[in-house]
Amino acid sequence: MPGYRRGETTALVLVDLQHWIVDMPWAPIPGTQVVDACVRLRDGLADAKATTVIVRYLRADGRDGGPQAAPNQLVAALAPRPGDLVVTKDGLDAFTGTGLAGLLREQGRTRLVIAGLSTAHGVSATAGTAVASGFDVAVVSDATASVTVAEHTGALDQLARAGAAICSMADILAP
């Protein structure tokens, strides 16, 4: 799968890397390792001119304290950089109600590399919609996690059946 990082048609989509989510117990790797993997992906893909999309979840009713509440803030290592797209969603899917598909298409982004938390929820919903919307999707298996290993592998299997490529970080970052 090396090739996902090449060219200017790639976007890295990082899902739900906020403090309250990262700090939950995850498997097969902890949230802090998912963050570390996502930082390496962002740094590696930046050289290939990939756009980074930072996706965060906030409740529509504001009962979570909104974007300024400490638990809702993105982890510092993945704070948006100039040129990054930031998308706020109020459900599982980063495409529903956010205009993300249009933003990506306007930039000529047709290949999506998706990572973050959790494999079976935000990552799966986002990747599934991306595939159904005609994007070429790779989910990075070692830059995602779920509540259990079985849930993680089950979500990856389901995404593969739906048409997403399941890749390792080494595959994505290979020269």
C-alpha cells in the first residue's frame, strides 16, 4: 500500500483525538500510542503535501462544555497547524452535516488515510461513508484502537469488506 502518501490527492483524517477520548482504556494499544502514531503519520505525510483533517466530536446541545472545555480540547501533539482543516461533528461520522466531502473534493483530495479513535465508532463511521462517497480509503490499523481487541479487529474486517484498504503505518509511510 505504499503510494497512499504520494501526490497531492491524499488527505490524512485524524478522528476524535481529544483528551477525554484519548484517556479512555483502549485496545490493542492505549490512546497515547494512537496519538504517537498519528503524529508520525501527520509528519510523514506532510512531506508528500497531504492535507491533514482534524476531526473532533462535540455535543450539539453544548452540555459537554463546548470546545473550550479542557476534556474536549485536542491533545497538544495534534493541535491544528496552518493549512489543516478542522471539522467538528456531533455524531460518529465526520462527513454527516460537516461539509467535509465538499471541502476534500474542492482541494482535489481523493485518497483518504484515516486514523484515530475509535476503530469501531468514529473511524469506522467516517471510513464507511468515505468509501460509499467514492473516496479511496486506507484505515491505518496500528494507529487506531477500540474498547476491545475483538471490537478493533471486527471493525477492521468490516471496513475491508466495505472496500477500505487496511494498512499498517509502515505501509503508509514507506518510500
